[in-house]
Amino acid sequence: MLNSQLIKVLDNHDIQDIVLVDVGAKGALEYFRNLLSITEMYAFEPNYIECANLKKRYLNHKFKKLRINQYALGVADVAQVSLNITQNASMSSLLTPDKDNYLKHFGQYKEFDKWADAISVKSQTPVQMRTLDSYALEQGIKQIDYLKIDTQGSELEVLKGSSQLLIDKSIAVIKVEVSTIPVYTNQALFTDVDAFLRSFGYTLVDFRTYRRDDFATHEHYAPCGDAIYVVDRLNGQFGFKAAIILFSLGYKSLAHRFLEDYGLSKDEIQSIAKLGSVGFASRLKKFLRLLLPPIFVEVKRILSK
């Protein structure tokens, strides 16, 4: 819930909503607990079973608005594309697993057989593909305060389908899962995603790697994880809301600067700073830790919903 001081600050600056988009929302939605009552959430999960589970889980939600969509987001509006359903549903992708490269990087690890089984395709299902640009236009979404993308290798295609929003600088903060090695065929790598977003004026804030070094056994996992970006032009309420999100993600210095530029007083900034990173509720992947290499797994602090 929003605390009274924060409510007063937000009301004083006419902040009535925070728009979040969660692409690849299997398991649980990614949102900010302290901002739940003003959050407009648009979620996308193409796997019909997982999408149904999400709708059931959030049937009695407390979001200001919630739309859970069974679409795959990508570079074009297409009536039907094929989704590869893997043994472990979290690895399902529009792309095909690159088994040779997977073996090359992880084949000597004792857990490899479990990992290889988890990423194996067990079936395919047709899904509809939309672009975020066309969906936003359809829904009347003019700005997105926080965009999270985790689509198992097709993240760059999702961003390409958001090009108009990026051109218009209508997405403030982006968290995108990235990889430094191709685990899926034709998978875009971190350098591709980074170059693309930088071309639209986005700055890399952080690269949170899924990494474990075990020097005793000489095991090293390739660094992959989530890249955090912020657009270089944040004016008015858009910049104000981006600062709130950055505070919630833990980037306090950057958020503090944005709020100073906006013109907030020290007392108002302090009220917002109390949000802190503990206000962040994310999709947890703890149950995958023993099954999958950290290239796929982000182990986060367990937060109540």
C-alpha cells in the first residue's frame, strides 16, 4: 500500500497512474508493491496454460487496471506463429534451442543432463503475434513507465516491434533479459540489444548478471542476466514516474537527480526515497536454481505479493 506521505506527494503532482508492461509474464507479474493501487498492468504470456494460470492467480487483484494477454510480442502483427513448448515451461520460446552451442558451453557440468532435458522441445502450439506498437495504439497507451521483457531469446524482436514507442521516447525504463552466448538458434546477444537501444537514446544503467564462479571445481557460468536502461529525455510527470521506478529498483542516486531536476523539495524526495528496493515484487525463479544454469535463472530475494 502507498504510505500517507507518498500519497500526498503524488497527489500534489497529480500522479494518478504508473503504466507497466510485462512481456513474458509466466509464473507471476512483475510490479512494485508500494505502487499497486495506481498501477496499470499490461501482461503478455503466449503459452495458453501459463496465461490461464496468471488469470487465475490475479483474479482478485488490486491493480488499478490489469490486462493479461495471450499474445507473443514480436516484430510484426501475425495471425499465427509457432511457440516451442519445452519440458520446463520457463524455457519455451519462439526460437529453437541451439543444442550444439548449449553442449559446448555447459556439456561438462554435472547438472547438464537435467538442463538439456529442461530445454528440450516437447510440443509446438500456434499463437498470435502482436507488436507492442500496435497493441499500445489499440489500447490508447501513450507512455510506458516500465517495460520488462523476458522471452527466451526473442527480446530484440520485441524491441523492434516497439520502434515507434522508442522513437517517440515513450518508454521510460526498460528491463530486458540478455545473453552473451546463443542458447537458441538466431538469438540476439547483449551487444545487439545494447546497440539497438542506444541508437534510440537509451542509456545502460546496469547489467545484473546470473553468474556463479566455483573455483574449487573450475566451473564458470557465462554471464547473462537483465540489462536496465533509461531513456535520455525524461520531462515532466514522465520523468517523475521514472524516478519513482528507479528508486524502487535501487538506483537511488540516478532517481534523486531526476527528482531534483523536476523541482521536488528535499522532504518530497525523502518521502519517495522510502519506497526503496523492497517495494519491488518480481517474478521468482528460485525453483529453477538446481535445474538450470544461471544463464536462465535470476535468483531474487523472496518478496510477498
